[in-house]
Amino acid sequence: MESEQQPRLRSVVSYVQRGGRMTVGQQRAWEQHWPELGREVAQLPEGPIDFAAWFGRSAPVLLEIGSGMGETTAQLAAAEPEVNYVAVEVYEAGLGQLMLRAEKLALENLRLLHGDAVVLLTEHIAPESLSGVRIFFPDPWPKKRHHKRRLVQPKFIHLVASRLAPGGMLHLATDWAHYADQMLEVCSGEPLLRNRFPDWAPRPSWRPVTKFEQRANEEGRISRDLIFERLPA
């Protein structure tokens, strides 16, 4: 989605709009829960989001970029009730499914944003305000001519790093070896970040195995995790 306010960031591709209709259940969840749980990035008022007001409490804010169908997101939010968990996604059906999962788990610490993560971070997230950012299994764009479309690029990672509070964590995961190497190179080159490990992080036991990761394992692709920490500015 082109932003008139941020044309300079078009070198950073945060997503490609996907089609697909919502199921009856997803549509019901959207109608019932979106007014409370969700906001459209394109319709946010100018300036940073007041997360404390939105959640009704002050707590560390963790942002997940690209929550997909919410399989991981809902479980992680449930496991961290002390965190204000925010997910940004462009796929409406995915957000609908995530709201169904949130309903089933009676989650109170989850809020959803529909739209472009670049615009969200640039215009509506204050610098040094996030306790963590998670980017799990972003679109790998495996063909070489499409690598420029990958989310993890130097400009985007610098933007993410600038929004992390000192000591905040950037956690990435992918099952595509070339993309994993690119993630390691890009994040290692960002001066605001340092790797918590010599290279790859041990796979955290708390990160759920999704059906997509299970399929990758069956196809012989090894998932890699990277955990970087925001340094003081």
C-alpha cells in the first residue's frame, strides 16, 4: 500500500496484499471483536499510539510483525499475560482467525493492527518504546530476482531498532537458509543492535511449532532463530 506520507520508504517492502475471503467464523469474530481489539493503521490519528490507554494498563509493549493466521501469536500472548502484545498483519482473514483464537483463550492482553508495518513504525510507534519485536517466518521470496522484496533489509531493521527500548529484543526466525544468512548479515550490520549469540540462537522451547514450520522440517529445511538486543543509543 503506497503511503503519500512515506514515499521514501518504498525501497522497504513490508508486505504484499493477499486476497481471500473470510470464513463465517472469522467474519463473526471481526464484527464482534474488532471494535475493541483492532485498529486500521491507515486510520490512526497522527502521532504515537497510546498503548497504555488502549490496553487499559501500563505494561511492556511487544510487537509481532506478520502474525499470519495467529497460530503462534495467540499462544505467545497467552503465555505472557504481563505483556501488552500487539500484532500487525495485512491479511484480514488472518486477523479474523487470530480473533477467534483470542476468544477461545480469553485473551485480554492482545491488540491487532491491520496495515503496513513500515507506516506503523514510522508514524505511530515512538522511538525507544518497544520491549521487543518478533518477525517469525516472513515471506522468503525465494527467487533471486525477488530478494529485494524481502522484509528484512537494512533500512527496515534500522527503523525497527530505533523503536526498541535499550535492552529490547528483536527476534527473527526463518526456515529458508539464504534468508537466514541475509537476516544475520543485515542485523549484524545495524549499529544499534548486538547479537545475543555468536550467530544463530538456540531454538526457544517456548516458540510454538506451526504447521508451516512442521512442513519445512518434513521438506528438510532447518529453521533458524536470531535474537538481537538493542544497545543504548
